[in-house]
Amino acid sequence: MQLPDTAAIVTGGASGLGEATARHFATQGAQVTLLDRDGERGARVADEIGGHFVQTDVTDEGSAAGAIAVALERMGKITACVNCAGIAIGMKTVGKDGPHGLEPFQQTLDINLVGSFNVSRLAASEMARNDSDPDGARGVIINTASIAAFDGQKGQAAYAASKGGIVGMTLPMARDLASSGIRVMAIAPGIFMTPMLAGLPEEVQQQLAADVPNPPRLGDPAEFGRMAGFIVEMGYLNGEVIRLDGALRMR
Ligand SMILES: NC(=O)c1ccc[n+]([C@@H]2O[C@H](COP(=O)([O-])OP(=O)(O)OC[C@H]3O[C@@H](n4cnc5c(N)ncnc54)[C@H](O)[C@@H]3O)[C@@H](O)[C@H]2O)c1
């Protein structure tokens, strides 16, 4: 599958890693539909890249199904689904104010894990109807994990659990969808310079960058976009999680 022939939906496409993915795909000639709950930014990015935008809450069944229907109508097919919508929270299991709230834990799992599965399952159902290429391929799903799935830090119980879920479902989804010619991959990014990170003080950013062995800097969202593009085009990659982190191991 080559990017110029790809019709992709990108969740979280209004910002950060999703936006960079949408920009890279569009630059390479792919059709792109952004799904994001941020209406203003989503519409702006879609306009800039010549793509489409549907305001979507990935956790909501009806909202995601409606967005996929619009994407199909606008692009004629969906051959790639990149899930980047997500949130990050920091909260200890027991903190100064008592036990971790259950609501923020559930919300983090709902957006990062359930939201990714919700969009993936609906997109896969449509991809299964695509004509296959000579290799039998009909589509590819790329979910966004995090290195926190493997080396989560203090305060990351909810976030790391949500990303561990992404890692855990990668292989069974790849197996489930193999007979339909749909691959399932995940990218586990290290620390990337997205709006989430740019809000931190300069010295904190420098400290984070200094912990990355090589190259000693934060990841560029464009590098995530290129990795997603590589996965689309590399048809033998399936059922695997790729760390993209400059060898960072969080302590
Ligand atoms: N930035 C990093 O260093 C980093 C590292 C590891 C993993 N990640 C993961 O990458 C993904 C993207 O992160 P980012 O840094 O680009 O964040 P970001 O905040 O820049 O972008 C996230 C986007 O998701 C959207 N979103 C949130 N909840 C949504 C919902 N319910 N429905 C639809 N859209 C929703 C937001 O509106 C936003 O546009 C997240 O899953 C994050 O956990 C990021």
C-alpha cells in the first residue's frame, strides 16, 4: 500500500502527533480525514492540508460511526486508520489528598484505550469491504501507545494502564483481522515536542531532552508522521509495537 493511494482517517488530527501524521500523509498524496473533538483546530488543519474534518468524540459510538460514514463519503474508501486522540494525566495511586480518583482513571482509559478500539473496530469493518491488492491487503490500523506502557513513571498508573492496553490488543487484533487483509500496528513514542510538551518550562524540556541517549533531543512530531507512513507502506509489518524514542528508558 503506497501513501498516494491511501485514504486515511487520523484521530487526534487537530494537534501534535496526529496533526503531523495528517500533514505528512497529505504531503505524500494521501487523502486524509481528521477526527477530533477540537472543532476549530481540526477544521483549520484540514483546510491547510486539503483534507476533511469531522468533529468527533472517539469514546462515543454514534459520533465515531457518523464520522467514519462521512469519511467514506468524502474519500470513497478508508484504507488506513491512525489513532492519535489521547490525553495524559499525572496522579499518584495515593497522593497528598487521598486515593487516586476513579473518575480520572476511567476517563483516561476511556479516551486512550476504548476510544482507539472504538474507531479501529468501526474502520476495520469498512476496510474489510475494500478490494484487496495483489498481496491481499485491504487496510492498516496504527494505534498510539507510549513508552509509559513499558516503563511508566510515578503518577502514570492511569496513563500507563491505557497504553499497556494498546500494546496488549495489538497482536490479537492483528490475528482477528488477518483473514480480512488488515494489519494492526502500534507506535510507542518516547517524548515528543507537541503542544502538550511545549507548555512545560524551558528547563524541564531541556532536562527531558538530556535523558534521551541518542539523538539527545525530544522527538519531532514529523518523525512520528513518517513512521506512520512507513508502516502503511511496509506491508510485512504486522502485530508489533515499535518504540520510537532515541533509546530513552524512563526511570
Ligand atoms: N507527545 C508525546 O510526547 C507523547 C508520547 C507518547 C505518547 N503520546 C501519545 O500520542 C497521542 C497524541 O499525543 P499529542 O502529544 O499529540 O497530544 P495533543 O494533546 O497535542 O493531541 C491530542 C489530540 O487528541 C484530541 N482528543 C482528545 N480527546 C479526544 C476525544 N475524546 N475525541 C476526539 N479527539 C480527542 C485532542 O483534541 C487533541 O487534538 C496521545 O495518545 C498521547 O498519549 C504522546
